[in-house]
Amino acid sequence: MDKLQLLGMDRGELTRFVTEDLGESKFRARQIGEWLNRGASIDEMTNLSAALRARLNAIAVANPVTILESYRSKLDETEKFLYALTDGNLIEGVVMRYHHGDTLCVSTQVGCRMGCAFCASTLDGRVRNLTPGEILGQVAAANRHIRQQDPERRVHNIVLMGSGEPLDNYDNVVKFLRLVNAPEGLNISLRNVSLSTCGLVPRMYDFAEEGLPVTLSLSLHAPNDEIRRRLMPVANAYPYDQVIAACRNYVEKTGRRVIFEYALVRDVNSDLKCADELASRLRGLQCHVNLIPLNDVRERNLSAPTRQTVEAFQKRLALKNISATVRREMGADIEGACGQLRRKVLEEAGR
Ligand code: SAH
């Protein structure tokens, strides 16, 4: 039977579990909660009796995520993690060190079923959803890891931009957001959290109603339906205008601007005609465009345009009053892009 994941419980659930199922005092729940925030295992909870730890170990796991391997970029301080889950599945994540603090990129599913043409995470489809404890477990494990390097460091920002489509695992992702924000938990401000979606329109409307001040990133990658459908099968289900309308609704409901992700792909979506069309589609929307030169994925025959093309694209958007920045490439030497590391490891292991 699957073990209980303590990290996936909110404080009320943890207290009920400790008092009702274990017959221990409420105070124990608080002690355990503090250990969980630090990313400790049950064996490390040394202020619990050995007998209680043994009882806990028999039915529960503290953090269902462990860092199996980590790779540090020689180019910048980016560090990539390969995590193991309790059922043997592997996921990955990356922590980027910026001057304003550490940003952790978190996965929400093992694999992905959205089928984007340029993405390594989706090549073998979706294996399963991650639980709230497994999403939070990545934060707890990474936090512990970077703090061991430097006690000043901690995960300050979170981007749900790892493997998986967060809105395709809606309930678990929303529970994770509430857990990570809880004052008695990691207490990370939701203003420092971005959720990236390929554009599951009905779920975008639901998400706008959750009362969570999360920044929405929309993976747009095209100026129109025709090009978008070539890159993203989800565009067949939800046309461009509907996606933009859902973004507009998110801005109105939350008062937060939307970020559009636009991966520039050579000979597909990166000429100035595309920039002009994109600018006219986004006119009047409170938004920002992140331009990302495509990370080449070996399995796909798609590549990034030249640097000049990228700069020209950005300049053209600026000319049309659309704020856009070219995302700095980080960790290029450590399979930094979404899904690349897990894939490489699985391939090398012949799986
Ligand atoms: N499923 C969500 C979040 C995961 S992908 C989404 O689609 O937004 C995180 C971001 O990385 C998305 O914008 C995705 O389109 C982008 N991405 C995936 N593969 C890429 C690649 N090879 N090069 C550049 N960006 C990529």
C-alpha cells in the first residue's frame, strides 16, 4: 500500500492524523510540521521517541521526493536536480540563482500529455500526476540542498514550469499552492509563484476564481491559430481568441498582468510578420512577453533562430509598445530545458 505523505498534509490534516490516528498530542504535530518544513526524514525527527518514529516509518514518509543527483552549471550557478519518487519514477527540477533570490522550477506531472512539438517532457506521454506532497517535496528538498551550500539561500520564487501541465493536474496543484503559502508551512508568498500553462481555457477560468495571487504564464509561441496548431496540439481544442479572452479574464479577476511565453523557432514563428501579428493580437492587454530562443531538443527537428532574428523580433514588439524581454539562457550545459535531463538519464539507463 502507498505510504502516507506527511508533507502533503495541511496543518489541520497533520494534527488530526497525529492526534486521532496515532493518539499523540497536538504538540507532536507541531514538532513534526517543523521538521517537514526543514525537509527532514522521519529518522531525523530526533525529538520524537524511537518508538514513535518506527510507527511513523511503517505507514508514512515525510518527503516523498529525494534528490538522486544534482548537476551544477559551470557557466552560471544554475543547478539541476534529478529527483526520485517513492514508486521509482524520476522527475527533474532546476534552481536558478538570481540577485533577488533563488528561483525553483517545479514539475507537476511525470511526463506530459499535451504533445507540444518542441518539448522533451511530452515525448513519452503522461505517466501520472504528482501529488501535492510530491510537488511540495521538490521545494523542501531543493531548499534543504541549497541551504547546505549557503545558509543564506532559500527558495524565494517558484515557477511551475517543469515537466507536466499544471492545469491538467488542477486539484493537486491548487492544494500545493495553498500548502506552500501556509504561514506554518514554507510561507512562500504566492506573488512569488508563476504558473505556466499551455492554455487549458476552462481551467484558466476556474483558476481565476481561486483567489490565489499567482502570476499566470501562458505558453503562446505563435501569433495565430495556424502556426500555434503546428506547435501545440492544444490549439485545436482552444482557439487563439478563446485563450486570449481567458487571459484577459485572469487579469481582470486578479489584477495581475499575464506573461506570455514565446519560444522562437527558426523558420516557424520568428519573422517580423509574426512579431507584427503578435503585437496586434496582444494590444490593450496588461501583459509582458518572454522571448525564449528555442532550446534544441535532439528528438525534434526544430531549432532556434539567429541572435539577430531574436533581437529584431524583440525590437519590433517594443516599437509596437509590447514589453518583451529575451530570456537569459541558464544552465545550457546541464540539459537545462524542460524534460531533457530525465530523458537523457532514462535513455542512458536503457529504459
Ligand atoms: N505545461 C506548461 C508548463 C511546462 S513547460 C506549459 O506549457 O506552459 C514550461 C515552458 O517551457 C513552456 O512555456 C514551454 O512551452 C517551454 N518549453 C518547452 N520546451 C521548450 C524548448 N525546447 N525550448 C524552449 N521552451 C520550451
